[in-house]
Amino acid sequence: MAQKKSTSEQIKKARRWQLHLQTWRESGQTQVEYCRANNLGVKAFGYWLRKDRKTNNPAPLQLIPVTFNAQHQAHPVKKSPTGLYFNFSDRARLEIARDFDRETFSQILSVLARI
């Protein structure tokens, strides 16, 4: 039967993953790219990322009403090393980070499709 890890080992492991998450966020790489470059398991990375998001973002996500003026059209989508962004004239900009939650993004697209 496997022994439970000591608290100090658990803390060291958590700190190691926190450092990986911070380094990844600053790298501009996708999760898979970062994991390959650092010899990490993608599933383990996802586990620690979800755990981090729950810990650091305890408040549930909220939808914010957005109104569009028919006179202003969105400019083409532009890619950046950190994700995508949409410019709506000079009045608004929507940025989507590479690590943006897919489920939330899907919900946003669903709302926008109804407008």
C-alpha cells in the first residue's frame, strides 16, 4: 500500500507546480508546447491549472452585458503571442488569452450569436 506524502512534500510539489504555471503564463506557449519543453504530463498540468484557478478565482464567472452600435463594425481578428483580440473601432477591444477556459468562451459565443 502506498504511503501518503508528508505535508512538506506536498507543499514542495504545489510550489513547483505554481512556478510552472507562472512561467507558462509568461511564456506565450500553449499548454502542450510548455509541457513538451519541460517534460511535464499534459493531464497533470491541467489538473494543477484547474486547482490553481479554483484557489485564485473563488468567485464564479459572470456575464457582462455588451451593447453593439450598428454603425461600428469589428475589424478582423488578429493573433498575438498571448492569444486573440478583436478591435471594435477605437471604442472597445476584446482579448482572449491562450489559456482562456473553453467552456466559458463557448457560452460567450452563444450569447453573442443571439444578439
